[in-house]
Amino acid sequence: MKPTEIEKLSGLPYLRDTHNISRMAKNLSNFIRAFSLLSRMVSLTARLENV
């Protein structure tokens, strides 16, 4: 299978299997969860310092 014209024009790497896509999505969701947890901790410590 070769990349379509749209994929060539967009310059995005051609992902031919869905397993990679699902793994990337899982990594992204884990990253977002970790980031939200970190921001919550930072806001909590900032609140404690203000008081």
C-alpha cells in the first residue's frame, strides 16, 4: 500500500496499521491524565502557599 495524494501533500507520516494509532492514542491519553494531575498538584501547592 502506498500513501495517498492527500497524505503526501499534508506531509504527515503514513500510518498503515491501526495498532500504532491506538497505541499513540493511549499514550496521548496517559500524557493528558498525568498533565492534569500535575497541574492540579501545582494549583494546590500554590493555594497552600498563599494562605
